[in-house]
Amino acid sequence: MGSIIYGPVPSWRLGRSLGIDVIAAPSKLCSFDCIYCQLGATVNPVVRRREFISLEQLAEELDRVRGVPADYATFSGMGEPTLGSNLGEAIGLVQSILDLPVTVLTNSSLMSRQDVRQELARADVVVAKLDAPDENLFRQVNRPRVRTTLREIVDSIRLFRGTYPGRLALQMMFVAANRNSAVEMAALAREIAPDEVQINTPLRPCAVSPLSSEEIAGIAREFAGLEGIVTVYDSPRPVVTPLDVQETERRRPPTSREERGAQTG
């Protein structure tokens, strides 16, 4: 196991984002096998929650990064954070040691579980993935390894939205497979009524090509009237210096030579 904490990374959604990885595995462990994942294929699918890192290990690393300039502490990394059975306690630990708001990036695959929703509710911001408007596209784009349906995920996010006191964002990743589904996906977003909709396309190296800025702008127009529409092309990224370049880039490959330069100062 490498470091639990990585970054900060320049995030178009969160500014200077200090990564917290409760999976911290040598290779990706996930409940999805999304066609656009920057970590590659899900060779080792995981569908059951368990403890991957101890709270004692996390506390030791948190003590060493007190005062690191960042805007958010973000649970992400080498897999789906909600697979970590001590996620809720880990969120509380980060909040008690770092003077930073806490974000969790989730693929939403386990949000039908009450315990997962309760633990996510401890975070200041939850960014929930929703990439498809129907079951066929869901299985084509996200390739779930856990037993769930798109309708269960949508209903779970909506249920979470109804009681969550923090800020809920929907992240929608658009690629060639779903680029003509913006109207239907906007309808799902209106059903959930999040605080923010993040319209994304994969700019990091992966198995599929990104959509153009013009295509993303056209997609964003279908979401008119919803709160907080942001797109990957329109949002700035800050210049940051990561604590450990290797640990950071194995989780988050840079988009370009220019970003690599920004990350390493």
C-alpha cells in the first residue's frame, strides 16, 4: 500500500483538492468498469464493503499534512470510496484534524444502502456520478459489477438529496456513447434537483476520446434552468504543487504537458 493522502491536485470542480484514498491499493478496486476511467479497466472488481486502511494509518498521515494549502479534502483515489466500510469514521477524522471542507466523489453504486447514505451525509459536499438515462446505456458506459439498476441509483440519489444538509453535485460524464442523451439526462437532473450539475468529458488519457468544447457547450444548454451548471472546459484549474508526484499521478494522470508542469511547480 502506498500513501493514503495524495495531491493537492488542480481540480476544475474543487480548486486545490487534497486527495484522501480509503482504498489505497496498488491497482484499481471498483464496483464499476466505466469505459472512460483514467485508472484503466477494473481487473479486480469489488462489490462488498470492507476496511482497506485503518483510521490509525489515516490519522498519522493527516498529522503530517496539517497546514498544506488546499480548498477541499476529497475522498477519491484507487477505487470507489464507499467500498471502504470505515468511510464515515474517516470523514469525521479528516474533519477533526484538517481545517478543510470534505468532499466525497462517488460512482453512486452503493447509495441504495442506508449505511452508505448515512456515512456520505457526514461530508460537506457529495459528488454523485450519473452517466446514463436508461439501463442499456448505463450498462454500456458504466459496466456495473455490483447488482444494481439505473433506476435504483436515481431513486437513491433522490432519497439522499431529500435529507442531506450539505451540497450535492451530480457529475455527468459525456462521451460518444451518450452524447445524444443530454435531454433525457437533464430530465433526471431535474428529478433529483441537485445544488450543482458538473458536465464532464474525459480529458485524461483513457480508452475513449473526449467530446469537443463545442459539443459540451451544446449539451450544457439542455440543462438550462437548473442550479449551478459547470463544465470541464469552462472552469479554471489552479496551479498546485503535489506532496508526492508519483503517488498523485498514479491516481490522477495529468491531462497534458502543461498541467504536468503546473502540478510539479
